[in-house]
Amino acid sequence: MESPLLNKSLEFATQIVLFYEEFAKSKRDTTIAKQLLRSATSVGANINEAIYGNSKPDFIAKLHISLKEVSESIYWLTLLKNTRLFEYDYDISIKLAEEIKKMLISSIKTAKKNQN
């Protein structure tokens, strides 16, 4: 199944996995980067679960989880950007995460409207 939302979430997760691998090599504390890795990879996983959900409410619930996870990812990316602990073009990942967030909000609204 071709899904722009799923494709963007996979692209986002890939960016963050590659970021994390480089960040880990810097020998800095990886606590924040690990939080980012967990939330960023969870976005697409929950979207995928939503697509194959049992019911419309299950679909909506999984999309809500993805929305929370992408919002958390934006927080961690912004924190890492603001601390300047590691050189990275955070704006690219933040922009992609914001696109995913908008798509999720739209998908949730549409799913709720069509729930009846």
C-alpha cells in the first residue's frame, strides 16, 4: 500500500537513525539522542499499525499516538539544536517532522469525520 504519510515517516525515522549513529560516535551523553531515536522511530511504526488496525477507533488511536511521538521528536530536535552540542542540520528534520504532524492532524480529522 502506497501511503505518503508512511513514506514520510520512514524517511524521518531513517534520518534520525543515521543522525543517532553519528551522534553516538561523538562520545557525548546520548540520553537526549536516544529519546529522539525512540520517538522518531515510533511515528512510522504506529502509522503502520493504524493502517492495519482492527477498527476505525483503533486507527484513530494509533494516529494519535503517532501525533504525540512526532511532537515529542520535534521537542528533542529543538532541544538538541538549541544546545549546540552536536553539529547537524536540525532544521531539515524539524521541517519533515512538522509536515508529518500536519498530515497526521488532517488524517485524524478526516477519520473522525468519516467515523459514522
